[in-house]
Amino acid sequence: MSHRDHHHDLEPVREAISRKTGREFWRSLEELAGTDRFRDFLHREFPALNAPETDPSMLDPTGRRNFMKLMGASLALAGLTACTRQPLEHVVPYVKTPDGLVPGKPQFYATAMTLNGVASGLLVESHEGRPTKIEGNPDHPGSLGATDIFAQASVLGLYDPDRSQSALKLGDARTWGDFLNELTAWLEAQRPKRGKGLRILTENSTSPTLASLMAKVKTDFPESKWVTYDPNTRDGARMGAPTVGGKPANVVYKFENAEVVVSLDADFLTNGPGALRYARDFMSKRRLTSGANEMNRLFVAESTLTTTGSKADHRLPVKASEIDALARSIANAVGVSVAAGGNLSGDAAKFAKAVADDLQAHAGKCIVLAGEHQPAAVHAIANAINAKLGGTAVAYTAPIEINPIDQTAALTELIGEMNAGQVECIIIVGGNPVYNAPNLPGQKDSFLNALKKVPNRAHMSLYNDETSAQCQWHLAEAHYLESWGDARAFDGTVSIIQPLIQPLYQGRSPLELVAAVAGIQGKTALDLLKDYWKTQPQMAANFDQAWKQALHDGVVAGTKLAEESAQLDAAKLAAPAPAKGGQYEIVFRLDPHVHDGRFANNGWLQECPKPINKITWDNFAIINGTTAAKLNLAPKDEPYHATAKMINITVDGKELAMPAWIQAGHPNDTVTVYLGYGRERAGNVGNKTGFNTYLLKTTAGAIAEAKLAAGEGTYQLASTQEHFAIDVSGIDSKAFIPEENDLSDRHIVRAGNLEEYKKNPKAVHHGAHLPPDPKMTIYHPEEHPYNGYAWGMAIDMNACIGCNACIVSCQSENNIAVVGKELVTRGRQMHWLRIDTYFRGDMANPEVYFQPMMCQHCENAPCEVVCPVNATVHDAEGLNTQVYNRCVGTRYCANNCPYKVRRFNYLLYGDWETPSLKNVRNPEVTIRSRGVMEKCTFCVQRIMNGKIEAEKQNRRVADGEIQTACQTVCPTEAIIFGDINDKESRVAKLKAEPRNYEVLADLNTRPRASYLAAIKNPNATLGGGASSHGGSSESGGHGNEGQKSGEAKHG
Amino acid sequence: MPQLFHRGMNTLARLSIVVGLLVAGGGLMFVIEFNRTPYVTRAFEPREQPVQFSHKHHVGDDGIDCRYCHTTVETAASAGIPATKTCMNCHSQLFANSPYLEIVRESWRTGQPIKWTKVHDLPDFAYFNHSIHVNKGVGCSTCHGRVDLMPLMYNVNSLHMEWCIACHRDPNAVLREQKDITNMEWVAPDDQAEKGKELAKKYNIQSKEVLTSCSTCHR
């Protein structure tokens, strides 16, 4: 193993790309540079095994003798275990079985989870009263059956053993009653002052019941103040929005009516209110199925490469501060007159012109969105363009938030009041402001220092966190799966949040806390909810019936907010933001997985590879290659270790050293950092992961001037981007991998553009090897006729947005273990499903393609023939099954799998000890121990349960009746599973599409999973965009087996 | 040098090879067969239960249908162990003061469930579903034996995979009409070969290949 510490030089990389004809795909800069590390990952399933010096578990100096002794002993033990009798087990029935409960059969209850206050409807699977799996609620407008990654992982959060378990006063356990006594004393002191010294700090909320309780507080304490603060303030969106009835309007986008979508730094497919619904609607205009051949067009100008940018037909990397000028240029070009902004670069000007032309050409069918971290002016411009050109694609309603204020301004005021000693009592309901409040410019720990000046402080949260530690009282909050509540969806529809389980600990609902402040004691959250909804027109008439209906449906009928006309204040469009002085700027974004830090203690989210860069367990500073070169930063390349160089970031006089991650497609002279890491009191999982970037953030906003400099030393990041690489496309194979020409472009990803697709739908396959003759098999096809069901899957790469919800859903459904950062760096993550991310073209602005990759369930499975113990075999319906009890762990199968989708449980990764974590497991799936190979089963448990139900009724399984875990959560319906023998099934129809292809089909594996090529819809005047693999309009692939891919080189 | 060993030792040596093989083979056979013995499988071994519940009395003497207590046998994977309430349906009136039933009454009073000992205990990696078997013509007694003759419950079969799969290879031998599912006295009629085939068709029994696929029982 070479340990050359060669820096990877970007020049050869650029050269490597320029030699290509713009059609090859690549995975990472390391791949382009042809580093040893990448080649090792490519050539061996488990390259990490050859680096024993890095793994303490491999350091065991077991000599041959010891080995023989141990083997002898273990053989003897193996013999003996065969003779032991099964221990007696017990079965404990109910005393009185609850109505409707059938032991062993899961029940589903509708509820909702809020993020940033906005509800997403859920159906939660419960086994004997124990929630185990989250699904989306198809009747909920914000979900339509899909869920995001946070909802999927929230069930692990419920059972998190690190959650706070009781009320604490100065660290000592107290009861809720003790707190109420003290609170009463605090409030009595405030009553004569009309609440002058009372402040309530909540997170963003849309709960109508909470609003009514807050109104009561305001009546009781007229001079108290209510501050709402969420790290994702959305202040720009709120302050730049037009007004409805004097309040900032809630903007609702209708992507099903939009032909042209322009994102100004908005990651709308995975972020913000309504993202799940928007992703579905957006993709509904891009589905090239059943003969449709028109697509909407997406322009994205963005300050870092996001999942939304990855789906763009045209993408412009641009500094976040330059978005303003771009927006103004577009606005003026489409006849919305606004003050001119700064000058645009050539690329940006061209982009702006193309956008403006396209917008005007599709007037009335356009949406322009601004990023949540963008200032109000940009939002105002986007809203102004929408008002002119949006037509039916954009609508406005009254605000869904119950306290739509400028949160940063309110927080700044609060800090000032606390410092001035005007605040005597603060109740912090949820949130973690000590950790995540921005600093006032020029200060450190602004919020913390101010908070300490408040005599009476109480904080309610799920964890005993950074803020709890600074308050006399900490109150355990009940998880949303164990408490009552209500919340609105992006369009205003209310869901009742109903608990699935009694609180595991002594947690209370925030409603109960606020009610206590409002002088309402002795009422549960359920009482409070009912009291409120009894008075509401939607339920008042026949309350009991309406209440039950609302709980059953997961939505309260008639609560969707009416569309109203909104007035945009022209003043908001005024003066362009002053140009930032410095050379570099920094953009703070929510982490794609731990969000603002609230999910930091969730192992599923921590270990899930972040979109695009595939890094786990950390945050990092994202820069592009040019900036890295300027700063003399390039990652040092060592085998198996993504060691990043440190970069020193100075913002507002505060310095933070972070690992730098060089990301293709990131704009020049700007650094993007994720928030939510560097927690001190997150819990055992989240503590000490990553870097606390809140330290740098000020009340000036999410975009700031920064000073960058190369830092000291290196840092190991755990990126999975190069793990399980199944191709070497992009590498000049002869130079790097002699004698393996066949590995050169394998057409694993196929992509094209719409014009070519219209001319010849099969153009995307040009140059690809065709699968060999079906008769070419060592099996006897007549012995495996697959007459009954034949399970298969079709994955539309055009629809996949890389949001990772499927990965966590799979982990939750199939009891997949978390391995930790150290082992991820060694390529031992256990995920059965991964999202392979491929780049194509220019390093400065590559196209990005997502390919969900799991066991392909090959009919000619290469894994099966090499297993010495028949532990992996085919079933009669075409599933490649893994029999855990037969597996002896030779790993031959993984070695022989061309898709690298098998995962070996090297150590006992799962936590079998912690009692609360036992509850999160799905009882329908075997829990695997170490030494056993595992992989995607196509959710065989769901298939079997679906088949059993159908067979009991003497019918065939209906299409869509059985859905895999990855399929159900997908916001864009990119994954479709079903019976391919049923020609009317969705999966069979997708497989008949001209874009359909099987990955590595030329190996004669005959996978049951297939992919639909990605198609982009570039604007003719801008040019560029995707071109089909091969670029020719000639149809089909070429050649039967035996033909060399060397012939497949087409311009 | 004189020969160390007598010529006859050759025969002995050859014999020892044969004996050695026989011993090794016998040892292996012993392990395999030992695992099939009731000592290991606990077949025919009545389990001690907190309440001396007699299936013989309830099923055999009283003629209570299996489904009165095992309510979900036709609809769910688990047949269902009756809740205390099911016992109390009758025993709040009958034998209401019997000391044998004190544990049941205590459970009813305190809300603490009764902890029964499992008799038919499949390994956790095998996923058995009662409802599909019952709906497809596999009767209770096929697996559980003459429960109506058991004062204390025991299993009559090994619950080994070889036992499961014997039926999955040839389900026709045990299929019966729906009306006979809970009939304890059912025995295969002489024309079961014919009858089984007919029933398999009627029940839409899946092919042998499907029934013996690993995924049918293991997940």
C-alpha cells in the first residue's frame, strides 16, 4: 500500500476533464485525479481490511498457535451449542385487549410532525402500542404519502436514551408540580407590573391552540412580550412577502401550473415549508412516462451545490450576495421595475437574459423562488416577478405562523432588554438559543451573557441541553409521538398531532407549559386542544364526530386557508444591498441532516451521507477548487482517509478552524458552512461531532463577509462518495487501469436532453452494451419460469432528487445498525440502500445525477454461485434472498457482486443492550448479528404480508398494494415496486419505457431493478445542458456480448 | 531387524480405519439424531404454567371451539393468547371461588397480566403466520396434535425446519375442508391423495417452489 502523500493537483484534473468530450461521468475529484485511494475503493470491496494499523480491533497479535487454540475452542463450542435446549420463553397476553388491536398486527395512526413549526402529515406504524416506523399521510396536503428524512428518523429520537427524563431545578430532579409552584410565585410577582418583566421565547409555531393560549397570556400580562426565534428564521421570506390584512402573506406555490421555475438560491425541493409537496408537484411536470414528452424548465442560481441545483436544467454557481443583482437584472428584464443592482459577470448576465426570456415566454406559468437565507429584498423581487408573471402558479394566504415577526430583530431587542435588566422572568419553550442564537456584531455569547442577567429562567426541551444548563429550571418536553398538539401545513391545513404512546419519561407538552403561564392549570394538552377546537367553526357543530374524523384523517377539514390577494410594498424593492467589501464571503445553511442541531443526537441522521458530498458525522467548510488553490489548500490524499486540510474562517472578528471540503460546482470566493454541529450537550451520539459554526453567525444574517486562510493540520472526514464505486467512467482507463479496458465507460448513468429524447427516445442508450442473449445462462431457464409473481423495481433517475429519505426509511424498516464515524471511514457502513452521486462535465459547474443503488435482485445473481453454504439463493418469485442463519461470513458474495450492495456486519454494530432502543426495532425483520452478510431484500416482509392478505381473499396482489419502505417515503415517486408479470402494473409500464435500462446488464446479471435515464430540458439559447450519452441520435445500444467497449466510443 | 508388528496388524490397521470412520460417522449421527430427540425439542414435555389450565377439559369435555380463545387465528400471524378477560367471561360465574383460579382473578383485579410459558416456540428468525395456514385448509391438530386430550399443553412435533418443510413440499397430504379446521378428531380420509389435490386447487395453494422458498418463512 502506497502512502505517498501526494497532493492532488487540480491541473491534471482539469486536463482529464478537457480530454473528455463532456459525456463521461465522474464521482469525485479524487477519481478524476486517479488517486490511489479511489483505485483501492474501486478494486476491492473492503479495501480497509488491508490497513490493519488503523483499526485497533485488527491489532490483536493473535499468532498461529493462538489462532488454532481459539479455533479448536470455538469448534468445540459450536458442537456443544447444538446440544443445548432452547430456553423457556414466556408469553404475556393483555388483561383486556384494547379495542381493535390484534397482537402482532401493526396499527397506523395519523399524526403530524412539525419542522420550523410547519406540519407534515404522518401515519405512524405501531406494534402493540410501540411506534416503530413513520410513513407519510396520503390525505395530508403537505405529504401526499411522502416523508422527509427528519420524520423518518424521528422515531429513533423518541427512544433516544439521552432524552431528558424529568424536570430539574439546578440539576436536581423535581416534579412538574414543584415547577408550577415556583412559576406561580414568579407570575404573581409579575402580575402587579402587568407582566413588564415577563418574556416568553418560543420556536416558530403554527399551532392555533398555542396562539389562543398566547393571547390569554397577553390579556393577563399585557406588557409581557412574546419572542419567536428559530435558527432558520426565514426573516427574509417573511419581511419580503406581500401582505395580507397587514401581515406578511404565506406564499403557496403551485408547481403543477408552472412551466418555468427559477430558484434564486432556494433549495425548495428539500427545504422549507411544503418541500415534500413541492417536490411531488414539480416532478409531475417532468415525468416522461406514458408518452408525455414535455417538461418544465428549472433555472437555479445558487451559492452552493444543493439537491435542487442538481436537478436544474441550467445552474449558475454564484455568490450568495450576488443573487440580489441577478434578481434585479431578471426583474428589470421582465418589466418589473426595481432599482438596479451591481454588475453581473458575463455568465450571470447571459443566465439572467435566458431566464428573463423564458419567463416572458411562459408568462402566467412561472415561479421565482428566493432562498430562505436570502435577504428580504431578494424575496420581494421574486414576489414582484411572481405577481406579474406567476399567474395561477403562485397564491397567497394569511400567514400560517402564529407570530409572523422579524425574528432576528425581536431576538436582538430581547438581548438588549435582558442586558438592561428589564427582564425578570423568561420562559423558553423549546429551542436552544444559548447554542444557536446569533451574536450581536462584535460580541461573543451575546444571548448567554444576556440570559444570565435574568433572575428567573426556565427552559423546556427534549434534551437537557446547552440552554437548559443555563436556566434554573429545566423541563422535560414530551416528544411529538407522545404528546397532543396541532399545527398547520404549508397551505394552512391543520393537523391534530396525536400521541402514539404515553410519555416514556415525565415529559410535558409545550401547550401545558404555556397554559400554566396563562393561569390554566390542571388541564392536559388534550383538554386544551379540545377546549380550543370546540369553539372553532370547523368543529363546533358536531364536535365529537368532527374530532374523531380529524384524528382519523390526520387533517381538520375546512382549515385550509383561503387564497387572498396580497399587496407588495414597493419600498421593499428599494435600495440594493450594499456590496460586500471583502474578497470572501460565508453562507450559513441548515445542515441537510441534523438541521439546526436539534437532530444532532440521532445516529440515523448523523450516519446518513449528506447529499452531494456524502459526508457523515461532521460539518465542514465547502469551497471550490479555485478558492482552495488561492488559499493553498488541497486535500492531502492518503489511502482510505478523506483527510481534509483545515481552513481558518474569520467572521466578525471570531475565528473558527474547520476542515475544508473542495466541492465541484461551488462558486468562487465563498465558503458554505452547515449549522448544527459542535454541540456540547447534545447527548452521547451528537456531542463533539463537527464544529460549532453558530459562533461565527451574527444577527446581520446568514450571508456575511469572511476572511479565509489555510489552517494548521488535517482532519479526517468520513465521506462515502468513493465507497462501493462500481465504475471508473471518467478515468482514462489505459492510463490508470491497464488491461481492464472493459471497465472504462460502462454506461451506469444514462442521461440526455429533451430535444434528443423527442427525436429518439432511445438515444440515451447509445453506445451502451446490450445485454447478451437471454439463452446465455448456466442455469436452466425452464426451471425458473417465474410464472406467479415476479417482483421488480423501476427507479426514475429523472425524478430522484437525492433527498436521502429512502435511506433512513430503509434503515428504520430493516433494523439496520449504525456503525459510527471511524468505521464509516473504513467503508463499513451498513446501509442497504445508497444514493450514488455522479458528476458530469466541467468541474466549475458539473451536472449531477443521483442513482439510488440497492440489491438489484439479479436473475443470474453472481453472488449466489459463489456462496459455499447456499446462504444466498433465489426464491420462486425472483427475489435474491439472504439466509442469515446459513451465512458463515466468507464474504465471497460481496466480492462477486458487481453492484457492491452487500454489507457485512463485521462487529456487533447494533446496540442490543439499551432497553429503550429495543423498542425501535421492526419485529417483522430479523435482527442480524455480526459475521453475517446482509443486503436489500426488496422488503420481503412487506411482500409476504401483502401476499398473505391477498391469498386469504383468494386474489392476486393488486398493483401498489405492496410498497417497499424506500418507495413509500419518496416525495417524487422515483421508486416504483411491483409485479413485472402484471403488464398493467406501474413497474411493468415503467420498464417498457424507452428510457429504461439495467445497470451493468452486459454482465448478463439480468437485474430485477432497472433505471430510467435522466433527461434535462436545457434552454436552446443558453446551450450546454446534458447531451445524450454518445450524443448521436442513432438508436439503441450496440453489440451482443463479446464486443469490446473500446468500440463504444462515440463523440 | 525383526518386524515390529505382526502381519495380522495390517488387518487390524485396516479395521481401525473402518471403525474410526464408523465412530466419526456415528458421532455425527448421534449429534443429528440427538437434536431430534424430545429431550432437545421438548416434545411431549408438558410445560409448567402459572395456572393449571387444561385444554382437555375446555376443548375435550366442554367442547369450546379453539377460536373462542385464540380469536385471531384466522386473521393474524399470531393465534392470540387469550386475555384475562376471556377467562373471566366464564369464570366470574363458574368456579368463581376455586383456588386454582386465584391467579386469574388476581390478574383481573390488579391489571397485571398472567405470564404463561410458551409451548410452541419457534426461533425468532422464522416468521410463522397462523391465518394463512388456517385459511388454506391446514387444521389446528395437524401441528398441535390432539389438544383435546392434553390436560397440560405440550408440543407433539419437533418444530424443526425439516418438519415444516415436509408439509411445504407436499401440502396436499394435510389439507382439509374449512369446516374441519378446528376438528380435533379429523384424520386424513383414505382418499386424501385425491381430496388433497382438489382442495389445493380450491384453496389456490401456491407451487412447491414458492412454498419452499427461503423468503416464505425467513425475512
